[in-house]
Amino acid sequence: MSQPRYIRNYQVIGVNTQGNLADRFRQSIAPPYGHDETDFEACLWDGMVATEMNAYRRPEDGKQHARGIFELTVDINMQNRRKTLHGGCIATLIDVCTSLVLNAIHDEPSVTQVLDTVFHAPVPTGARVRIVCDTISIGKRAITLRCEVWDITNNRLAATGVHVKMSPSPAKL
């Protein structure tokens, strides 16, 4: 069997993560796997780093929450025809980053129920983006997270997102 041309190495994003959830975050990241296609999700994994991962108790209600901050540089594989960060890539960033934050403090499996994205400004290829994700509510059935995607090269908010996840139903075979 031939070697895959491309290996997604998820552990790379957690190498320099700071914060009280850093070790747990690094342990929760899936092992690498191989494939033969390049796509923008693969490019996200290659270039994204988690700069911060923290758990905290929200003062208003004393409940456990988490915040994660990620950064990456927009490359040609993430762009649309206008040479800016593709909207689908932004939605993928919001999905992936909020899920990583949730997985750092919540061990139960979850699936996406709603992924709401609002686009505020284009991000040109070559710009550095910061993705800031926070848990909002962690209930028995639904979990809500929010995310901001910042173009830190041009000092502007590029997109915001709300991600609602739920516990999956058992498979019916």
C-alpha cells in the first residue's frame, strides 16, 4: 500500500498553547491521518496554532466555561476568486475551533445542530487571523459557543459565529 501524499498532523496546533487547559487540549487532539487530497481544511491544520486555551468559572453563575484562541496566516489554498479568505473556509474555522474549545473541557460526543456565521469584512490572502472562541452555555442537550474571526493584520473583525452542538442520537442499524 502506498503512503498518503498528505498527512494531517493535528498535534502541531497545540505545541505552544498557553493556559490552564493547555495539557488537556494537547491530549484531546486526534492523531494524524493520511489522505491524497489537499483542501482548505488540511491547510488550516497545517498553519493553525492554538495560542491560548483556558477554563474558568463564569462569575455570574459559577459555571465552568472555556476560551480558546487560535491563529493562522491565510494562504492561497484558503482563498476565493477575489483572493480573500473563502466564506466556506471561515465557516470551517468557526466549526473546528469552537469544537476544539469544547472538547478541551467536555468529554461527551457532540454534533453540529446550528452553525450561524456573519461576515463583516474580507480577509486578504497573506493576512494573519486570530480566532477567539468562548463557550456560552453547556447544557444536557445543547451546547452553545461563540466565535470571532479577526484580521489582525488589518485590525478588523472579519466574521462572527454561533455554534450550537447537541448530543448525538444512537445510530439505528
